[in-house]
Amino acid sequence: MAEEQPPEHGSDADHDETGRDEQDHLVLRSPEQFKALGHPVRHRMVNAFRQRPATLRQLAHALGMSKGTIGYHVRVLREAGLVRLAETRQVRGGTEQYFALVSKSFKLHQDAAVGPEFLINAALGEMLPGGPGQASHTALRHLWLTEAEAHALEARLRAMAAEPHPTDPAHGEPYGLLFSLFRANVPSLPPDDEH
């Protein structure tokens, strides 16, 4: 799902009645939204919609599925308030409907029950094994930081995640980044008195 943002601290006043925040992120909080996004096909559809609005036929081609199956999943996303009808076009033989995301990016509400594990599972569902010559790096590292250092690192990660990046398939191959700064459940040894 690539563009989801982690929860931020703040009040409900930071969100309007449409569930959007001041940066126009759709703030995810309802069980229907998480259920809709939690399905692997719908997750892949959302990532396709990040490129541009698309028809059921275009989505069926991109995902290698039937138009009927795609139509069902688009309906679930629409009912959850994640996808909207963007436009209709008259084509030879009928009308084509283009669907689009209601927001370019989503953010988890701070009170959402699913939290970071939702993003981690989404990233795991997207990860492809790195092939020869392809850029790939996954690591888990532990840092001992003061509260001020942790907040400074959090600000740097938020800034990196907010940088605009191309979403044109002609520009290159898709890569994902998962940023996570979290309190780790790692025991701290007492100082070693023996020298």
C-alpha cells in the first residue's frame, strides 16, 4: 500500500467530517476501511489507482483477473469510502467508467486498532524477492536514543516519506519503502562492572 502514513498524535479537530486531515490524507479509522484494504487483491488495486484513474477493463488487464471479479472488489472499495467514480466516457459500444482513489494518500488514525502491524503486513504482501542486479535492502537495527534524538529521527523519516516521487510506470520499476521507528522490546543489560 506504499503511501499509507503512520498514525500521528493530535486531536480529532485535526480531521474534518470527511475523514481528511490538513494535508488532505484520508484518515483511516473504520473497520470497513481496514477490511477493504486488508484483502491482497484490493491492496494491489489501490496501488494501481495511485498511478492514475482506471476502468474495470484496465484493472482486469493489469491484475490478470476477470472484469466481474474486479468489479466486485471496486464496489467493496467504494462502499468503504476509498474509491470514487472519477468520470465516465462514451466509447464505441457503450460507456466506460473511470475510478480513482478519494485521496492520493492514506494515514492511520492514532486510535486505529490495527496500527503498525497493518502497514507491515501490507509491505510484506508487496515484497518481491530481489533479482540479480536489482536494488534491495531489508534490515532490522536497534538504536539507543534519548527522547530528543528519537523525535529528531522521527521528523527526518516523516520528511523523507513526504517527498514526492514519480508514479509513472514508464519511468521505472515500482519499489517500496517501509519506515518504522518504534520502541523496541529489547532488554538492556546493566553496566559491566568488571574491567
